[in-house]
Amino acid sequence: MKKELPNQLKAFLRSAGFDSAEVEKMSLETRLLQDLHQEGDDFLDTMALLGTTYGVDMNAFDWRNYTASEGELLTPFWFLTLGLRNRRYRKYAPVTLGMIDAALNSGKWTDRE
């Protein structure tokens, strides 16, 4: 049986634009980039909520470890990279919902779950 997400994490995900039905399918192991396909500005907007809305200290967060910039995603030949999404995702470290939950609880971003 899948463990239910903590209420504060559910509220965070809803404030990031995920609907309740989507949130119910997620687990602490769900990854923003690799599983939810949050990348570029969408990924950064979601992560920014931790600092702006939830008061998490994000000084240790270096987005370049976790996603490509929007400019990298919008190359003139973007359509050629569609089939390479999984390969592109492999070079980035995952941000799991467990990591986000830990940041919400501690008030500080760390790179470990």
C-alpha cells in the first residue's frame, strides 16, 4: 500500500498547479523532472515556491544540477530532441517529493533526502 503524502506537501503541490487527482497518484519517490516532466521555467517556478511561499532557505539550491534552462530546451531543432527526453533527463540529479518534503519540514534546502 502506498504511503499518503503529508498534508503540507499536498498543499505545496496544489499551489504549484497540480490538481488533487494528480497529487493522489504521487509518492515521496516521485521526481519532478523525470516523472512529472517539470523542466525549464516550470521546474524553476515550482522550486521557487519553496522560498517565496513556504519560507524555505534555498541558498544551497543550484538549479543547473536539476534541469536545463529554458533556452537549452527551445533550440531551433527542438522537435529533434523529443525522442531524446529520457536521455536528456539522465544527466540531471532528481528532485524527489521526499526532498521537497524534507525542505518544507526543516526550512532549508539540502541535496539529500
